[in-house]
Amino acid sequence: MNRHETLRRILDSGVVAVVRLPSGEQLLDVAAAIEAGGLGVIEFTMTTPGATEAIAAASAAMGDRVVIGAGTILDGATARMAINAGARFIVAPTLSRKTIEVCHRYGAVVIPGAYTPTEILKAWEWGADLVKVFPAASLGPRYFKDVLAPLPQVRLVPTGGVDLETAGSFIAAGAVAVAVGSNLVDPKLVAAGDFDTITERARAFHAVVDTARGVPPRR
């Protein structure tokens, strides 16, 4: 799967499942639960112990069924390591030109973080495939509509605090996808082994985004 195909998969999905846990022991079980709920784009954050190994294992086990990426990438060296492990997209909380360049060099989709209109435009000019707006909850959907009025060419992904109440509103305001963390993969659910609830939440986020896009409900 090349970079353009990966980007299309992310855009088609509309939801990036962000997995950030205190332990990496159950990452594959979490990924399977998310996939069972109909979501095929999963980001393992590098703050989770064993994330690199989990990226490699999930990529091998799930193949092209699920697009696996790496998050909380702060520099080009870490981006390269994650890509070599099998990550097809790289997400950062901040804006690093070197990280963008490394991702382009190795054929990975890159989603740097930005907050202000100036940062958002700079990320886009430097070659970001998508721009992660973080933290999105403190800005709200109206911010996206306001920013996209003068910058309609930029593809924005709200991250941080997105829940079932706001996901559809962000899409309606012009976001191309939403990234969802603990409101989908709650560490308490993982600790309890309650993967069925994670699957149910994945289905719910999928449905909310489809509804906001005007896509008929899945049967």
C-alpha cells in the first residue's frame, strides 16, 4: 500500500482510533476489537510501552485489512523507526519539518500537529497530508469552520477530547476525519478485558461520522 492509498483509506474511514495505554501487553487485542467495530485505521502512540513491537505485530497479523500508524512522534529518527516497523502513517502533536521530510522520503502519510491558523498553513505548505488540530476540544467545531473559510484546501483532523457528541459536528464543520482516543479506547476497559464495549464504541463512532457525511447506515 503506497502513501496515496493509505491517505485514501484514512479519508474513507473518517475515524482514526488512537490507542494510548500504560502497557503494551494487550495492544493486539485492542486492535482486533476496533477492527470488529468497523474501524480500519489505528494509531499506536509511542508513549505506550512496546508500541514499536505492537506496530510490527499488528501490521503482520492484519495486513491490508487495517492501516496501522504511529503517534506522538516528535522527530524524524523516531518516525523512521516506526515506518520501518510497519507504520503507514505518522502523527505528531507538534510541527516538525524534518519529520514531514522523513515521512515523504519513506512513503508514509504524515499528520503533524498544529493549533493556530499560521501553524496549520505552515504544516500544509511543508507537505502535510493532513493536519492534526490539537487539542480540538478547547477550540470546538466552530473553529474549524472559521479556519477553513480562508483555507479551504487544508485537510483538518481534530484530535483531543473528541467524543460521540462532538464527532459529527466536527465533520459537519469541515474536518475530513476525527481522531478519537480514550473516548473509544478507555484504559479502564482494556484493564478489565472488556473488548466488547470497545467494539460497540467503534461502531458508534463509525455511525456518527457516516451520518454527518450523509452516508446511509450500514446493514
